[in-house]
Amino acid sequence: MYQELGISKETVSLVTNIEHELQDIYAKIDEICDLHSLKVLSSFHKHHISEVHFYSTTGYGYGDIGRDTIEKVFADVLGSEDALVRSQFISGTHALTVALFAYLRPGDLMLSISGMPYDTLHEVIGIKENASSLKAFGVGYHEIDLVNDDFDDDKIVDYLKNHKVRLIEIQRSKGYSTRKSISILKVQRIVSKIRKIDNEVIIMVDNCYCEFVESVTPIEVGCDVMVGSLIKNLGGGIAPNGAYIAGRSDLVELAGERLTCPGEGREVGPTLGINKQILQGLFLAPSVVAASLKTAILTARLLEELGYKVEPKYHEERVDIVQNIIFGNPDDLIHYCQGIQMASPIDSNAIPEAWDMPGYCDQVIMASGSFTQGSSIELSCDGPIREPYIAYQQGGLTYSYGKLGVMKAIEQLRKLK
Ligand SMILES: *Cc1c(COP(=O)(O)O)cnc(C)c1O
């Protein structure tokens, strides 16, 4: 059967041996999965989720009981006062944009304390010129780089003592950078220092790829608001699109006014039949995140065995589902991504190539044979064609499919040797 998929005996036995070594690490992932499953199930019970909540609204979407209850469930699961969970958010970037424009006013100052934000936010903030950026509306921006993959506490404290900052942004996952992702413990430490100086500043977290990986959320350690995408962790591979903003009620309310219009806010927003998928996606999300993590751990151990540098290493703490493989040359990166695509359920016959994508300086290669376009909770792998040629791999709806993807990818690497 493996041979039919073009996977050699060598690869199968290598993976089987390595898998045995990883059982203790997998068991810890299962514990976290149990915890989050418990939270989700308890909230479903508390809100008496029933078929009523699957019904759909159209047009303005007034009185959508399913939608309103989904938002209560998300708030419970994320440990927040409230949440806005909508398919009218086109992407994680859109939800982050709505939040930033909801909280920042002309003359306000935004501070990023995790260095340069995710690529797609550059034009939103005005780091790259755009006539509709926050900067074009008179919002100031400053960033403080991480040092040794951690917050620069002294610089942050010093800056806050000398400037009135309206909003602090923390991006936990690494994006296309070479840094490590930021753990909840580090967030907790810096938040307590920030609060000693400024009780009013809004602390907003880009939590993409981090949901259900650790046991507590940024809100539970004192952040005001967190944002993430439903075609990543919390959608469980079932949500067809959308994103969420969760946190303090007043901030969720402001985001609603910005997403639709002042005065109508959260009261409107048709669900067009997706309530069941959002609920079922959240229900499956703890397991899907666990499958993604196991796939990432297997990948780290395997690729290290084959002589590549990886980040994080298989036994290291994980705070998101992203696995980096530092290939050191373009050929390996390209072949690996092509292998991931070949083992995908959808478009397995397409061969991805590096191309000049809008918004990126370097050519980028992307493998994503997913049921939902661009979904990266499904096994996907991409990377810019620049030194040191890093692949950013994430997702895996089930561990078996994740494993098959990685097997096929290393088979493509073998062909180069
Ligand atoms: C994925 C991601 C986003 C949002 O990306 P979209 O493709 O717009 O959903 C934002 N920040 C980080 C760190 C991400 O990984």
C-alpha cells in the first residue's frame, strides 16, 4: 500500500522506529487535548447546544440564535468575557485589521513589542505605504525588537514610562521570521510588568496558530483581547472561513461596530448556513490541533535524523503548530514542499513552484492541497526562497494523514541524493 503512494520501505521503517520513541511526548499532547475537549464539551452543555443553533439567517441576520450562542461558547473556551466570531471576517489579517481600526484613533500610538509584525499587516499599519493604512489616518507606530527570542523588558518599560501608548500588539507565532514563537509564560511576565506602569493600555494578541496548544489563553494571563483565524486551529478544519476577536466586552463591542457599522454592530451578520460547521469545527479542534502537533513533532525528529536543522526540536516546548525545517539550500526546500503537495487529498497532481507572490520580496513556494482554500490547519508547507531556505510546515487534520504527508515529502528529498 505504501508503495502505491510512492513511499519506500526505508522510509516506512525509519518512521515506524522513530514513532516508538515519541510515545511519551505524544501522551502529553493527548492530555492537553483532553483538557480542551473538556472545556468545549462543558460549554456546549452549559449553553444547551441543540439543532436550533444550526439554523441559518440571511440578509441582515437579525436574531441569529446560533451565532449569538457560538460567540458565548467561544468566550467560555477562551476564558474571555465575550467574543465576536464571524464569517464576515475574510481572514485572520482582516480580523486583526478590524480590531486595530476599532481601538486606535487619530493621534493614538500603537506599539509592537514582538518586533516586526506579520507581513500582511505592514500595509495595514503603514510600515509599507498605503493610502488606507492606520498611519494615513494619523495613528503612530513604534516597534521594539525581541532579544534572544524574548521580550526586551527594560526597553518596553522605559518606552511606556516616556510615551502614552494606546495599544500594545504581541504576535505570538513567528510568521515568516527565524525567531521562536512566544510562550504564554513569557506573555504573562511582560503583561504583569506593563500593568505596573499602565493600567489602561490595550494589550492585543495575535494568537494565530497558538489556540489549544498550551493550557491557558492570553486573556487568562491578563491580555485584553486576542485574535485568530478559523481556517487555522479553532476552525478544526471544518469551518469554511471566518475569524474571531475575544476578550473584554467593551473591546468586543467596539470591534462589532467596526466590522459592520456604528449603531448596528453585532446585531447584524447573517450566518448563511455555517453555524453547524463552526460548532463542529470547534468540537473537533482540540483533536485536530493535537494531530497537527504530533505531525510537527514527528517531522522534527525525522528531519533531524536526516541531518537537517529544525526549530523547534522534537522534544522542545511548543507554543504553536508551526514546524520549521532549515534546509540550507533551495532544492531541498522545493522538493520537500512538492512532496507535501503530492500526499495532499486535493490537487495532489499539481506541482507547486516558487513564484513572485504579491506582498513578498522574495519568491515563495506554497504547498497546500486543502479542502478549504488556504487552510493551514490542514497539512501545508511553504517558504520564501531565500537563505537559509526555511520550510514553514503546519497542520494535519489527522495524525495518519500528517504522517503520510511527511513520508512522501522525505521520499522527494531522497530523490535528490
Ligand atoms: C496566519 C497568520 C495571520 C493571519 O493570516 P491570514 O492568512 O490573514 O488569516 C496573522 N498573524 C500570524 C502570526 C499568522 O500566522
